[in-house]
Amino acid sequence: MLRFAVLFCLLLVGLFTLEVLDPVDRHVILPFTTGLAHFTTGLISLFDKDAEAIGKMIRSTDVPFAVSIERGCNGVEALIILFSAVFAFPATLRQKLIGFAFGFLAIQGLNIVRIVSLFYIGKWEQSQCLPDVACSKVWFDWFHMYLWQALIILDALVSWLLWLRWLPRSRTGANSPLAPA
């Protein structure tokens, strides 16, 4: 347990430090975030032709509203937490890669739902505004700052716990509960 805790903390500190470095931000984080914005806009466009992606921003073409996917909104922090937990835990490299891959899909899948919901909440709030009157973003801010932030981190935790449940019960070669008999 001590080995896990130390390795988990070292991975967290190392990856969070790496994430804020300018070359990593420019060559990894920004392209990933831009791709996320374009992918999400593609999904929105299946149902709503009034959305367009401009870099890491998703803009409504019918209501003056846009969401910009910034640091902390792209799911990378939750992925760092998941990666650190999975790779600090004693398991085979194959098991770790499988756990991280499924967790990546779970976190980014939920993050896409988050971005789409925030786009529509913000668009709705903006459409309720009167001309020349300050507009309230109470619902957008509440969902953005509180509900979705907590759910994305919870998603990382649940993904890790499900992965732990999937791992063999002992190191003596017991089969995984999800492996075929």
C-alpha cells in the first residue's frame, strides 16, 4: 500500500508538472482539446446545424453564445489521475493498458456529454436574455463549476474501481471476473 501511495503521488506530481509545460501544452494538450471541440461539434451537428468549431471553441450560429474548452475542461486532469492510479497499482502492463484505455473512453465519453450539455444550457440561457440587459449565467455556471467537475473526477474514480474489480483476485493466476471461462 505504501508503494502504491508513493508511486501514485510521484506520477501525479510528474504528470501535472509535465502538463503545464509550454511545449506539452502547445504540441499535445492544445491539439487534443481542438480535436475534442471538433469531434463534439460533429456530434452536435448531427442534430443541430447551428454549431461550428473554431479551434477549441464551439460557437452557436443562431444565438450569440460559445463555449471554449480550456485547461480543466478537456478531461486531461481526470485522465492524469486515472493514469497515476492505474500505473501505480501492481498489475501487468497489458492489464494497465486495458484499464487506462477503458477509463480514457469513459472519461472522454462523459466529458463530451458535459460539453454538449453546457453548450445547450449556455445557448438556452443566452436566448432568454433581453437586449441591453445584463444576462445571468446561473445555470451554466452551476453545471460547469460544480456538477460536471465533480462527475468527471468521480468518473475517473469509478473507472479505476471497476478496473480493480476486473483484475484477478490474487497473483496466483486466478482468472479475471470478466475473462471468458
